[in-house]
Amino acid sequence: MSLDNGLKINKLLKDWPMGTVYLSSWLANNGISSQLLNRYKKSRWLESIGTGAVIRSGDDVDYHGGIYALQTQAKLSVHVGGRTALALHGRAHYIDMAAGRAVLFGAKKESLPTWFKQKNWDASVEYYTTSFLPADTGLVDLERKNFSVKVSSPARAILECLYLAPKHQELFECYELMEGLNNLRPKSVQELLENCSSIKVKRLFLYMAEKLKHPWLDFADLSKVDLGSGKRSLVKNGVYIDKYKITVPKEFEKNEKPGL
């Protein structure tokens, strides 16, 4: 190996956060040609985890390390959201990671690369693409040991849960998660509600927050929030809430849960 190439691999490994994936395309744009990358793999400095993605040889990389590459190198908006984000913030009654699940969100037309989908991560990935919220609103940094990734804030995460309900997530589960969110930042809530395009999500969010008497709701300026028109029926044989024009499970109004 030439001195120049030796200096390149030394610098690359020095700057490379442990636990993360690097993209071949990003490396090529930063002076590591495909020929040189193959040489590094043959020398066992690096190893491939699929077409277009490599890790440091022997490194322990979880899905956060893959998201790091998607966010910082591919410049995608893919992030941990919904109930998994709430669990990471310590806001869930259960831990999705323990059950081997990870909920991810991305913008419309953003596909997970094949290497990410085929990699055997430490969790089963559920990926949803949507534009009901702006891609850059309501995200916060989650610090890992050697790097950080963007994840949904608690306020954005509960809106994502409600977006998935009732088809992909139980409404009762959303309500239980909302119970633990009594100290959301009013400014963040206001910004998200004003920029949320889903009428269903906004009505459900406000209905649940009001029912739970969360104090931050008092600071919301609903005159700036478009709640649309017309009725929204979320369940069959439910109870109609005239204020928010939604039909919810009867148990919500009885303060009961299924089977009680």
C-alpha cells in the first residue's frame, strides 16, 4: 500500500465513529475510489454489509448506525419515530426495542436502500413514508455512544402514532402513550399542529389532550390550527364527539379499556 493510501485509511478510521455505516457513494465523493475501497476490504480494514454500504471490520452496528449514514451521507429524512421514539425518550410504558421492533418514518418517495432492508439488524423495522408533517420539524438529536441521529421529539412522535391509528396502531395504545405526555413544550406543539396536514391526527390529538387535561393545551392557539370540515369516523359503532367531529371508541367516553 502506498504512503498516500496508507494515510487515507488512517484518517478514514480516525474520523469514522464506531457503530456506524459508511456509504460507498459518500466515500467516493470524499477521495476513496471503488478500487481503493475494494483494497481496504481485501485488507480487512472494512467489510461490506450489502451493496453500497460498509462498516469497520468487526464493528457492532445496530440500525441507528445505518440511520446515521442515511441522514448524514445520503441526506434522507429517514428517522426513528412513533412509539419507538417515545420509548427512546423514556415516554412509553413498554420498550419497543425489547420486543425487537423499530418504527421509522421517511418522506414521500424516500425508499430504504436494499442494504438497509436486507441487513439483519437488532430489530424488525417498520417503515412508513408520509408528508403529513414537514421533514425537518419536530426532530431532536439522540446521542449514541459515538454519534448522534435525528429522532422524533415526543410531540412529533405522538402525532406519528396517531397518523398510524387505527390501521397500524391501536387507538387505545395511542391514548396510553398520550397519558405520559403531560409536559410537552407548548411552542413545539403549536408549530407541529400548524404544520400538520392530517385533519384526523390534529382532531385526535386535541381530543385526547383535552380528555387527559394536559396543562400545555392551555397555551395552544387553535385559531391558527386548521381542523378542516366534515366528520371523521375512526371506528364502527363508536361515540361521536361533536366538538372535534370524530367518532371514537365507546370505551374512551366510559374511561374504560377493552375487556374491562
